[in-house]
Amino acid sequence: MPKALLPLLVSVAALLSIALSQPAGALTEDELNNVEVYRNAAPGVVNIISVVVAHDYFHFALPQEGTGTGAIIDEKGYILTNHHVVQNAKRLEVTLVDGSKLPAEQVGSDPENDLAVIKIEPGDRKLTVIPMGSSKDLKIGQKTLAIGNPFGIGLTLTTGVISSLNRGIRSESGSVIENVIQTDAAINPGNSGGPLLNSNGEIIGINMAILGLTGGSIGVGFAIPIDTVKAAIPQMTSGKFYDYVNRAVPPFLIILLLYLIFNLVRRRLFVRDASR
């Protein structure tokens, strides 16, 4: 055997040894990460059914169901979701990962940022809380994982990357949500309110919308950054339903404005009476 072939044969033998030592169907490092993140986070994701009442031409009440997703953020039963998922709901029902169905009530809402908090009474159940990360240092190309309830079929995991950052997306209330995360992880109707996770299993955003002509995913999804969510949670969990006006205008300015209007009206009435 030529001595020049000896190193080549040794290398081939080593590669074959490594390949044969790997069990058939072994998962890659990335796949193992997907499995671990889903296993840890899925128990903290819930399906939400909201019932709103519409009226037909004859004003008969017509209950209509909608579906969405939520993320458990507190062992007491607080659940984070989108405002448009629970807006005008007459009844809310939450399904946990074990199939348990519990009634829920809306605690607080931030329509400007399309956020809402609802609450269930867990009883003796120990709820899984999904940890929150940060959206401050996100990078384009960073891995993302979305868990949600697309089309109401149950919990589903999709993966992708951060496609862009600092997007401005108009919410259903008409306001523009700033610093929105764009991802190509498949987000479909029913995923709204679900968590967008990083590879550590931390929430970096709340899925809110997709861009497409068919209503289905075409690889352009958006999530509200978790730092925006963190800033809104204290007021929402305090039981306050607030909108752009009472967020942007301090209460004392509202009182002052009402005082000025009252005095203006009174003065005009006084001048009118004096001119008679």
C-alpha cells in the first residue's frame, strides 16, 4: 500500500467510526433546543375562547366565538394576551395544557399597545410561569420560537428568526405600536397573544399580527416587544382599563381642563343673562 494513502484511510476510518457511533435519527443541537424550549414553555401557554355578542338585521343577539392565545405570567392566574383577542368579550374561557377549561375575567387592558391581562382562578393547580427576557439587545437573525393556537386547533410550535426590528405597526385601536419585532416564524390567526420566545425559553415579544392577503402566514409576523409589555403590566394588573387619552394626559391636567370648560360655560351664561 502506498504510504501516501495511509493518512487518507485513517481519516475515512475515523469518520466512519464517528458516524456509526451516532444512533439513527439522533437530533441536532438546534432540534434539541426546540424540544427543550417547547417542553418548558408549553405548560405556560393557554388557549383563549372569547364570546362576543353581535346583532343581526332584526336586532337578535348572535353570540360569536373567537380564539386566541395567552401566556401565564403569574402563579396567581394572571395571563397576558392581546387586547383584540378579548375586546368586548361577554365570556372568556381558558384551556390549560392538560385540557382543563376555566372561566376567565378581564383585569386590565392597553388598547394602544394591543395588550390585555385576564385572570383565572387556578385553585390547587400549580401554574407554569414563562420567564420574561428583554427586547433591548435583540439582533436580526436571532432565533425565535412561537407557541400558539392557530385556527383554534391547539398548541403549535413554529420557529424562525428575527427578520427586522423597530417596526411601527398600527393597532386595531388606530395607534401606532413602536419598536415591533418582525419574525418569519409562522404566525396564523389564533396565535395572537401567544409568546415569542428566544432560544433560552424567555418571552421576547407577544405575537400580535401577520401581514398577508390570505389571512394566513407568509413569513411576515409581528410581535410587541417584551420591554413594552413589562411597562404596561403594572397598570393593567391594577385593574385599569385605559386608552390613549388617560395615558397621555396626566389626571391633574384633565381636572384643570374640566375646570376651565366649566368656568367658560358659566361666564358665557352670565354674559348672556346680563345682556337681556
